[in-house]
Amino acid sequence: MKIRQNARHWAAKKALTTPGVGRVVTAGLVRLHTNIFLGKAEEGREDEREDHLDAFFDATMDAYVAALEEGYSEAEAREITHVQANFDFFNHGWTEMMEIPSDELEAHYERYRDFFERHGITIADPLGDFRTREIPDAPSTPEKLDAPEHPHAEGGFADDVYVEGDDGEVRVGGREEPADVDVRAAPGMDDAESDADDSR
């Protein structure tokens, strides 16, 4: 899979692993990801998928932190959560939302098999042990699996994690974490600061 990596990603990593800050940033990241993927959904299907995506992405934040704690890099931990999402999209027949083609799902699973098996994750059960909350149902479109179309998927990146930086250069594995990460750049921190200002 090819993903991006910039200052906001590093800020989110720092925030999610900092006591007292993680919950605010989780909410910001969930909102961000839900909005992005609803923008890729079939027109008219957005509302019926929103609650499901909110809950699903909230659960994947726990997977992200667990992967970091187990020694995966920031890019790998984030890719794990995107792979989980693509499993879920595939299971629902939401092929238009997928970031990788259906025929690459197994290859992505194999790359993270150790992590997935430790946490009970399969293609059929994308959350495994991270399903610690109710995930609202959403209507499936299984007919799309007969001839899947992936307008937002980019194939050919199943053998490793490919990371595109702000300079447009693609590197295998991503960059080293910068020394000057500012947690205030993480999604959701603007809202937290506004709330703090309002309470003064």
C-alpha cells in the first residue's frame, strides 16, 4: 500500500501515545477518516455508513497504538489500520472505497500475519480483539464483488509499506521520526484548544 507521511502523522503518533491527549486526537482522527472515506462512497450511501465508520475507525486507533507498542514503525502501524479498513470495505462490498484492489488483500494480510494472528484479526473479522465496542451495522452492496471497481485503489504496492512524503518522493518504510514533533499539529487539537479557550 502507498500511504502519505507528514508532520500531522507524526503529531498524531505522539498525541495518541501521550496520556491525557490521546482521546481528543482519536476523535479528530476518526472524524477525519470518516469524512475522507465517505467522500469516496457511492453517492447517496454516505449517511447510512457514517455511524459504522465512526465506530470502526475508533477501534482501529487501539490497533495503531498496539502496533507501535509492539515495535512496528509509524508507517507500518498506520498501514495496519488501513488494511483493516480495506478488509471491512471488502466484506461490505464497498469496493469504491477501497485503497487496494481486492486481489491484493491476501498479500497485505500475509505481511502483517504475526500481528493479525496475535489479535484475532482476519479478512472476515477485521477488528478481531479490538472489537471492544458496538460497531453499528451498515447496508452491504455484495453485488459489487462480482465485478469490483476500485476507482480509489492503487495496486502494485503489496510487498512493503511505501510512504510518500511532502516532497513527493516515495520511500520504502517511511522516514525516521523527527526530533521536533509538535503535538499541537495533530488532528483534533485545534478543537481542544478552542474548548480550553472557551472555558477560561
